[in-house]
Amino acid sequence: MTVRKPLSLTLIAFAIAAPGLASASSLYHPADGEVGMTTHPDHMQSTMSRGDVLQAVEVARKDGTLAILSRGGALPVKATGVTKTREQVQQEFLNMSAAEKKALLDMNGGAR
């Protein structure tokens, strides 16, 4: 009984401290106050070499994404699949059963 109590207290203390130890290598650390965190860029370890970064910047400059990002814009999403025409979508909706239409309308906010 005398050994169990200190051991359990040690395990509880370790469980409480473990998340703090794990965040030591992260960019952000929790802090008191209104902000709630501090930034430590020197704690991050990069896996890219300087040459890789320069090459990525050059690619972004050539395809125009660097200009968009430098002005705070969002990158356009590239289409990943085959697109449908407006008529195809409308015809698909008209061919749905009543239950499928109701489920679709409920999923999209119930607009009627």
C-alpha cells in the first residue's frame, strides 16, 4: 500500500505533464492571457532543403500562385473530375424519386 500511492501519484503527474512535453517541438506553445499561445519558429524542424524551397518558389512564380498568395488571395481549386452541364444536373434532379429529392433538400438546408 505504501508503494502504490507514490507510484500512482507519479503516473498521474506524468499523464498531466505529457501533453506539455509533446508540444516542445511545435510552432505554438500554450500561454496565459488573452492570446492563449506564443509562437516559436526556432522550434520547427524543416525537412526541405534550401534548394527545394527555391525551386518551389520558382514554380509558384511561373504558374501565378505566388502572385495570388502574396496579395492574400485564395488559390482556385482545380477540377478533379468530369464536370456536368447545367442541363445534365437539372435532368438528374428531375429523374430523382420524391424521397431522394426530399433528402437532398433537407441536406441543403430544407430550402423549398
